[in-house]
Amino acid sequence: MDKNEFGRKCEKTGTAGDFIKKVLTLSPEDNLLDALRLMHRYFYSQIPVYRGKVFTGLLTEGRILGWITENQLDGKIDLSRVRIHEVLAFGEEKENYGFLKEEASLFEILDLFNRFEKEGKVLESVLITKNGTQNEQVIGIITVWDLFLLKEPLCV
């Protein structure tokens, strides 16, 4: 059964809009200590970073760990003096995120994860905006782990 056949047999599917929730964002000028506290408090592994309405990157646990490993000075780093933009600039630039509009179907979400995988990349987050563009307010976020938490099957 191909994707189109499968889609025709579904009477109802979810959308990216099902993942709308308050999304914490950071500014590039915020400090790393505060970011880590937020991530710990809310059990987040990544937080989108915006300068006003302009998306500047995705702060992830992996990027933070890499930055700390490279920048430790005798084991002492004052994380309150480290700005998020410094961490985002660390290492090679990698696109580990995607954007979709709130009406995007679950099939489109899964397809985005699959496209990244086929290209040998890891999609850490799908950021949901009204129109699916990166320079508008984030209204939801989907990680691969969220897909496992779907309470309803893909088709009902």
C-alpha cells in the first residue's frame, strides 16, 4: 500500500496544530546558566533562539556540551558570562530543525523526519508556526520523542 492509498483510507489524521503549546524561547544575548536552568526545570533538551522575530538557531544539549568541552579553562567556566550566541556559533553549522505550518498533517511531519534521515542528518525539532516560516512566532514544537507520545493512532 503506497502513501496515497494509506492516506485515502484515513478518515481523520492529526496535524501539527495538535502540538501547539507555550514554547520557551531564548535570545542570543541570554546567558548559558539561565538557559541550562530552564532546560533542567522544564526537562527540555532544546530551546529555539530568536532575536526579536528572527530565528537564529536551536540551542541543544549536545551543542552546549560540545562548547563546554572545548572552552573549559582549568575546569572553571562562569556560565553566567557566556552568551547563547557564543554557543550557537560553536562548531560546524548544522541544520537540525525544520519548520512546518500548524495545518501540516502528521504525514508531513513524519516525512520531514524521514527526509532528514535519508540525508544522514538528525532532525531534533520541528518548530510549528502559523505559516511554516522561521521568522514568525513559534507556537509549537515537535521532537522525535513527541511522536511516541501520540495518544491516538495516526488514523482513526
